[in-house]
Amino acid sequence: MDELMKDRVLRRLDSLPDEKVHQVLDYIEFLESRFGDRSGPSTLEKIADRVEDTMRAGRVSVSAIKGTREVFDAAGRVVQGIADASRTMIDELQAPITSDDKKTTTVEEKKSVDDGEKDDDGDAGGA
């Protein structure tokens, strides 16, 4: 959406009471479900939306709703950080490593070589 259209929509939203703005949001979500991107919001965002809807239905103050939403947003950032760190760790574990004889191997190949050096008792080979 271009900036002019966003500004126009925001001006219209600003003139509506909170209850009507919530109805507009419901309609937008309906349109997204019918015609929007299929990837949609994350599970955490869906939970946050439901909590927000429940709080609005219970006539909770706007500041309390905003604070709750900020907590969910912070939790989303933490979860995203953990996911990013996990992806980085997996990429590093799958990256080729160089052994002493300069042969390039992966971590899985290195593990199978190390396991093959042990005898049937699980001890290192030899005496």
C-alpha cells in the first residue's frame, strides 16, 4: 500500500471511536483470511490478538492493553532471537571442518570416524 493511502486510512481511523476501530480491524482480518497472504501471523501473534480481543471485550483500559501487547511483542523478539541462534548453530554444525590431514569432512563424518576407532567395548582401540 502506498503512503498516501495509508495516511488516508489512518485519518479515517483516528476519527472513529475505539469500538468502531475494533470492528474495522475485524473486517480487515476477514479480508486477509479471504484474499490475503497465506503465511499469516505467527502463533504467538494469534495468541496476542486473542488476548487483546478478550481484554477489549472486558472493557480493560487502553494502557493495560498496550502494556500487554508490548509484553507479547517482547516475547516474539525473544523467540525470534532463539530461532535465529538455532539456525546459526545448525549451519555451523553442518559446515565442513578440516581434520589434521587437511581432508575436509562434515561433523557427521567426523563422528562416524571417531565411533569406528572404538572397539566393541566402547574403549579406544588397542590394548
